[in-house]
Amino acid sequence: MKLRLPDPSSPIAPHIIAFVRHKRALNRRYDVEEKVLRMFDGYLNSAGVRTLVEISPAILDAFFLSRPRTRPRSFNHLVGVVGRLFEWMVEHDIIDRSPITMKLRRRGQARPPCILDLPAAQRLVDLAAQFPDRNTAPLRGPAYSTIFSLLFGIGLRVGEVARLRWRDVDRGRNVLTVRETKFSKSRLIPMGPSLAARLCAFMDRRSERMPRVSPDTPVFSFIGGRPVNPGTISLVFHSLVPQLNIAIPAGGTPPHVHDLRHSFAVGRLLRWYRDGSNPADNLMKLSTFMGHVDPISTAVYLTITTALMEAASQRFEQFAAPISNAGRS
């Protein structure tokens, strides 16, 4: 059983409690951040800090450096969470200015994602379907082939697939309900007929082997009725990558399972170019579909590929052709 961190009790405790309540009132889950702030509170107690005035830059630096954060992203998250607490306190006139002086660590260049095209994704699904059953993992092949179909076909996050419950699948409308996902948002996601049929066929096979199915039954589960772990999905994906013959971009690394979400976004943009639609007009739809706050977040997933460049070039040629012809006449 995991140990629960003690309730805040340092001089900054009332403000931690009020700050976390403020964030949750904005529909933020804020569980990880609350844990960080509780650790900070405990550190202040152990350091003998008794007043807000005693929370100096030196105390803060000592706290940041006391935590084992080797990756720049993790260290910067730690500093950012505590920093936002002090910024909130400044906004509410509790203190005059933030005492944080710690500089964020420089992150390396972002890893370019590997974009899977349709043949590569189909190969992934077919390979996963060949997994044999295990005593602790019945229907292992159908489960993972369906999981990868959902990740590539509608761009779900790995955790969203892992958390799907029986009640989340509306068979009549071919719609998934993704509940309480990133930033505590929920959304409805329509599925195409082929993908919906694949998911429903898997659920039918599972229900045949289960004595009882309730609305809360996980769609993908192997051990003790618990949902499949996202980390396990990632490990299975990595085990299949060598057989996919995916081109790794310069400066990149072998594909990650999250690249399937990138591949969905790029594939959708490519189809808009090819069917004559205006991608700019549809970007907000894609952003909403993927569960993003705005199109800026979605743009991170729109990696420029050769196929995308060719489609954009053809679109420009079609646009420029009437102008060129008019100039000749």
C-alpha cells in the first residue's frame, strides 16, 4: 500500500490548500502537483522554517536540489509547480514577489516522431493479432491488435485506451466516451464503421469468456479484472517495432507508442489535402477530436512528412495555375 503524504502543516500550508482548491475549481485534477507541494511543505518543516519570510531563495534552491530529478523535464516540472504557487500568492497580495531564483534546466532537442503510414500500421496490427494466448492473458492477440487499431485509427492517448470501460462504448452510434482524461476533460469520439466493428467483435469475444460484464468492466484487461497497464502496451509495441521496417528520421530514435497519435494527426491532415478540403478550416475540429485546448497544442503533432509536402505542393500548383494561365493570355 502506498504511503500517503501528511497534510500540509508548515507556514505556507493554508496557501497550498487554497491554491490546490483554486486549481480544482478550474476542473484541474492537480494530483501530481499536490504531491509536489506536500513534499515542499514537509521539507519546510524539516528545515525548521516557521514564517513565510524565512522561505528564502537559498531554502528553495536547497529543496529543488534535494529531490532526485536527473531529467531536465522532471526538474523543470518541480520548479514550475512551486513557482506557480508563489505566483498565485503574489497575485493575491500574500507576498510581494516570488522568492524563486532557480533557473530551469536546458532540455535537449525534441525527438522527431516516427510517422507510420497505413501499410506500416496495418503490419503492426497484423503482427499483434498473432500473439498466442497465455494463462494470464486470454485473447492477447485480439486485444493488442484492437488497441493498436484505436491508437492509430482515432489518435487516442495510450492511457485513454487502457482506461476504456464497457459503458464507454456506444455500439448504436459507434461513439466512444473518453472520460476524465488530460486536464480532467471528457469527450465523445466517433468511430468509422470498420474500426467500430473491430472493437465490438473483440468485446463480443471477451463477453463470451466472462461470466458477468458490468458497465465498469475494463474493455482491455488480463489480470484480476484490472485495466491493462499503459506501460505494458508500450513494451508490446517496442517488441514489434523491429519487424515494421520504419524509417527513423535524422536525429530520431526508434518509434514510441505515442507516435501512433502523431501518425493519426498527420494522416488526417494529409487526407484533407488530398480530398480538396482546407486543412486550416478543419484544424479546430482536429484539436477538439484529439482533446486539445486549442489548435496550438495540436500543431505539435503535425510533423512535416514527404507525403504531406507533396500534397501541399500539388494544392499550391492547382491554386497558382489559373493565375499563370491568365498571365499568358
